[in-house]
Amino acid sequence: MAPIEMFLRDSDATDSLARSLAATQPARASVYLQGDLGAGKSTLARAWLRALGVTGAVRSPTYTLVERYDTTRGEALHLDLYRIGDAGELEFLGLDDSDAALWLVEWPERGQGGLPPPDLRVELAVQGTGRAARLVPASPAGATWLARLSEFWWVAALS
């Protein structure tokens, strides 16, 4: 499956992408959210968690490094690894025993070797007043997911 590229013109478009990803995600998924500061990684993660039924505060894990959420699909972990020096620091977060259904990982390159491999990479970049998004399958499950996402969008467009 080839990557899917799109332009997210505003926060509503980002919310729509997050809802579509949540609706089509597999039972277990690891997602690497990549892009520069201000690219929209946390915004996408927050909208995704809301789409999975999180109603309370959705905090950015910038200082805590990890936030755990109960969702309609099981536990979700939102990690922001910007502040860690190397993957060895991940062992202090107590993630080894996690049976999370969803991993949303910002700055995954800083935790390389200490994270589950990605099923999907979401690459975000500022483009004018919006964001460019590129969804890249990184596993067979990720390729199946993107195929399902493409079908979901096609069906949703007919509704």
C-alpha cells in the first residue's frame, strides 16, 4: 500500500482525519507521529483520543512523557519523547508491562529501540495556513489499515 497524502486546511480537517483513523484502526496499533515543533502532532493525538471516547482532560505529555487513557478500544498511551536523551529512559516510564491497544508516539526517533515498531507513521508539516499529512504504512497491519481507511473515506463520501 502506497502512502496517503493530504492537506489539512484547519483544525476541523485534522479532527476529521483523527476520527477516520480511530474508526478504522486495528485492535492493536502503534503510531509514530512525526514532524517539527508546531506541526500538529499533539492536536491530532488529542482529536484521536476524543474520537475514542475520552471525555476528560486530554493533557499533552510534554512534561510527564506519557499519559494513559481508557478508551472505547482499551488503554491508549500518548507519549511525547521530545525531552528524553535516549531510549534507556523509557524503562522508567513503566511501559514494559503495558497491554495498550493504541500507542500514539510523538518524537519516536528519541525512543528508538525501546518502543514497539510502528504500524503507521503519520508525518505532519506546516504548509501555509494548514498542515500537510502523509500516512505511511510501516507493517502489514498498517497497510491493511490504510486500505480500510481509503475504503472508509470512499463510503463516507457517498453518505
